[in-house]
Amino acid sequence: RPDELIAVIGPNGAGKTSLMNCMSGFYRPQQGRIVFDGEQMVGRSVHQIARSGLARTFQGTHIFPGMTVIENILIGRHMHMRSSILQAFVHFHWAQKEEAQHREVVEEIIELLEIESIRHQPVGTLGYGLRKRVDLGRALAQEPKILLMDEPMAGMNNEEKEDLARFILDVREARGIP
């Protein structure tokens, strides 16, 4: 159902990550169908699936360690951007305006995840729990209809797990993302 929160659990090697990789287009299933929002997903590219409203986080963090928190989360906005790289490079007025609008969205996510104090820090300097929050922020920046989180709490201490569980519930309530 649209508001349902689902967990896939099982032992190591059971195929949980493979399932998420199939759902998000990183793997192609050998048989069967994957239907999201009434549309067949098998055969679509990762980018097409993301544009349809599916975002994900990974077991590890797939972020850019040399870039700041803001820059990493802003990358999640790329599919919503209309200006080309050349237009942004030349800083046409509308490209600057568009970037400012995307930064507003990113700032809302930063506030939601309570990472305001580290927004300008390179992600590589952060602890694992904070990097996982940045990874979640990047996924949220896509404005997904559904969010897949692969082992979101793996490698975290108890305090980080409690914080992330709270943020997941906050995201669900604030953004309506199951």
C-alpha cells in the first residue's frame, strides 16, 4: 500500500541486496516482473527507474568523500535540474536561479536530518553515522515516491541506530515517503 513501511529480513546471502539491486535497475532479474507505480521496471535503466520515483541508499555509503555535505546532497537533485553543464558553468541567470532553488531543497533536508553544523565539511572527515545521514539526504533530494534502504544501520553503534531510526520515521511523516 502507498503508506506501508516494509522490511526485508533474512540471513547473509539470502538475496536481500540482490532484490534491491533488481528493483533499482542495477541488476536484471533472470525471470519475473518488477512493477512500480503500475509500470514495468525490468529493462529500464537505473536513471529511468530513479526518475519514476524510486531512490535508494546502499549498505556502505556511496558518497563523494572530498565534497561537502551540501555538495553531496545536491547531487541527488541532478535529475530535477534543467540547465546544462555549459549553462551552469557560464552562470546564466536562470541557471543561477535554478541552483538557488535546489539549494533551498537541500537546506530543508539538512535541517530535517539535523546536520546543519556540518553542512560545509567534507564528507570524508565525518564519522560513519553522519555519512549514512548524508547518504540518506542524497536519496531524499531525489524526492522519491519510495525509498529503498539496504542495511541502513549496518556498522552503526546503538546511538547512531537510534538516531537513524528516528530520522527514518521523521522522513516518513514529513515527506510521506514509505
